Amino acid sequence: MSDDNKITFHAFTELVARCAKVSSVEADAYIHQLAMTMSEELETGGDIHLYRFGRFHTTHVGEQAGHDPNSDAPLTIPEHTRVHFRPYSALRFAVNAPFRQLRIKELTPDKTAWRMRSGAWILLALLAILLIVLGIGVSRMLTQDASVVPAEKASAKVELASPVYEAPVTIAPAPATVTTAPAEPSPPTAEATATIVSVSSGDTLWSIAAIAWGDSYWWPVIYAENRPELSRRNPDLIDIGTTLRIPALAGSVNSPRTADLRLKANAYRIVADDYQKLDNPRASAFAKLAARGINKLNNK
Amino acid sequence: MDQAELIELVAKELGISNAQSQRLLRATLREIRDLLRVGHAVTLPHLGTFDTATYEEHRGYRPASNDFALFPKRRVPVFRTGTLLREDVYDIESDEEGAPT
């Protein structure tokens, strides 16, 4: 509010005259009359609204005690009326144009502001939908895997590197005659009640052992029992239509007797030997397991 | 009093048409606004001075967030009442030099 930016009333009148396309005398007279009318209105205590410009209004101030700023003497300020001007937003924005781009800065950053932003919510919803879709896809993939892969594969122990014993699709020979009397006395167990199983397509030693005893890891016992009849001498391949004798255990797979354990250890040894002949890398693992079983038996 | 009443009143005083009065009033307000926009001050006789005030960046209270915030630099229009109007409105008498007592 310095005086160096003031323009003369004459210049202002010229500007108004040019804007309204009238003579400057007319404009001068008009502005004087306008100011007089407005001040008269304000003297009577009224308000003046000027469209898109501002509002003049008066407030009444009661008598109050004050002091002379020069002599510091107390004096009484009489009651009076004060004139105020309230600029409207059109005028305020026009005047504030150079600093329009500046914004109010928060001194303490509001950490909950993101809740007011719809973008954040949309992003969260998209993320949730993406997660749901991913979950559905993964679960579907899992169920497909379960239907494709045999059940024993999914629960196979890593220790044994469970092989898949797929029966090759070969023309099955004439159905083997069921020989209930196994002439193989090598395992010293009671196999008087040995059951006979015929291999059908998709059967594996692993699955047959699982069905017969409930424990797939006893499959070498079946292989060792039937090894003389299996011409391939390959623990991984059995032919469709072959009949397999499943020896009866003295105990059960969960509480095996010593004889059963010996049977199992011998079977693992036989499988390891056959793998060794076939140069199968699993041979060492089976030999190790067989040795472990024999050690356990010896310690007992 | 709104703008229409003011236009009619001034037109009646000056003996001009309302349309002319309205055009002149609009021109006056527009010129005042344009001068304030470029930082000039305009004085209307008997009424007062329209001027601009620049506020530097300052800390202030904001009721919306119930917290203090840093308000940016801004320029606002201000109006200072002229001495003649002040005397009339305040009903105080000035001495011979014109300064209000």
C-alpha cells in the first residue's frame, strides 16, 4: 500500500471513457456521481453489492476506551460506524493471478489423505481382483496336477527319489495261469497266503504296494518275490497281464517283524543290483537303504 | 442495495438512460479490476482507494484440518475508506487542516 503505484483520477477517467465509449467528461461526471451515491448509501448504513466485484458494508462500533498514541493520554473513542469492503472471488482471483499456482502446504503431512483419493481405492480393488484371479488359477492348476500325476507321486518322499514304474503298453501275452503255490522259497516268510494280482494298464509296483499294504515303499518286496517271472529284470517296467504274487507279511508295514524287515532289506538289495546292471543312477540310493536296513537288523 | 438499484439511482441523478448507466458502471468496475490486476491503486473521490496488499508466505491456522499450515504468498484487493466518507460515516469532525481529531 504505497503511493507510488497510484494512477491519477484523470488517467482513470480516460480509461473508463475509452472502455465505455463515452467522452471523458461524461465518465468523470458519472464516477463522481457514483461515488457520491455510494457514500450516501453507506452513510445510511446500507450494503452495496456489486456483481462479480465486491460488497461494501458497514459495522457499528460502540464507544470504547483508548489512548492517544502520541501523548499516551487516555481518551474515549466515540461510537462510530466502520466501512468494510469484501472482494468477491472474481476480483480476488484476478488480483491473485501471479500466485495462482501456489498451494497451501501442510506442516504435518496427513497420512490418511489417500483414503479421500478414489484412485487409491480403485488400485486396491484391482489388486484384490488380480489376487483372486491368481488364486483361482493356482488352485485350478493344483487340481489339474492332482488329476494327472498319480497320488503317490505327490506324497513321495524326496529321500527315495520315487521312480515312476509305468507299465509299457505292450500286447499282453496270454493270461498267466494263476499259480497259487509260489515255488520261490528265498524270502523266509510265510507266503502261504500270498495274494495274486494281475497287472492292468496304468498299474505300477508302487501303486500295487500301496493298495496291498498301504505303504508304497515296500514295492521292492513285490519285485523281489516275482523277479524270476519278470523277464525284463527291470524294476521300472512290468508288462500288462502279468500276475504278481504279493507275499503276506508276518507283521504289518506299520509294525513289521524282523522277518519282514529282512525281506525288505533283501528286496532293496535285489532292486539295487538290477539297477546297477541297468546303469540306473538310483542304484546307489537303493543300495544305501538296503545297507541301512541290514545294519538295523544286525544291531537288534 | 444491489447493482440494479445503484444503476437506477445514478441514472436518475445524472439524467441518463439505465443502459448507459449500466455500461458506465461496468466499465468502471472493469477498469478498477484491470488496474488492481497489474498492481495499481485507484482512488474514487468521496469514497476511498482500491489497492492491493501482498501477503508473504506465512503460517496460519486452518479450521478445515484443525491444524496449522503454511499459506503461500498471495495478493488480495483491499479498500481504504476515504477521509470524507470516514468523517461522514464516523460522524467525527475534522479541524482546519483536514486531519480527523
